[in-house]
Amino acid sequence: MYVAIDLREFPPVVALEEPDDCTRLHLAVVGTVPSLDADGYRLVYAALIDAAAGSLEDGHGRLAIDALRRLARGRVADGWDDRFDAMLGDARTRGWIDPDQTSLQAHLEYTGG
């Protein structure tokens, strides 16, 4: 699964893509991004905050676990909760979940468009 932020739309659209795939997670920024300078960072950060999907921290996405569950609801096969919990368990062992257990670190990928 991945969270996509489509900067080609205004306001930017935030969506969960491939929600059934609990073997990977990243944050994909689609569209022209000036760079990760202050303006580009603010644009991506604001889109995540406005969608109540997470934030950015130190060049990584911080995706809200409850938002991932909310965005997946009704779009996934039986057993998804168990697969998602297993993904969270693996992320926890790698230090990718914040101390209060509410967000998950995800790397950023930029694509044109």
C-alpha cells in the first residue's frame, strides 16, 4: 500500500492506493514538486495535515495509523486487519513507529506528472 499525494489537483488529493498490499508502505508525491525546499515541503506537509493522514518529519512521511485504517475501510479483503497488524509489528521492530504508537514512518517517492 502507499499514500499518494496528487499535487496536480488543487487542493492536492491524498489517497490510499493498493490498500490490500500490506508488504510495503511509502508516500508517493505525484506531480511537479519544486524540490524539498521550504515551499515543496510545506505543500506536501499541508496536504497530509489537511487530509488528517499524517505529516512530514526529517524528510520522511509520518503516516497516521488510524488514517490508514480509515482510508482502507471497505476497500480491502477479509483478513486485512491481521495483515496490517503484522506490518505494524514488523515496523515496530525496525523503529518505524513513533513512541506513542500513532504514526508510522514511510519513505518519500517523487514522480512527475
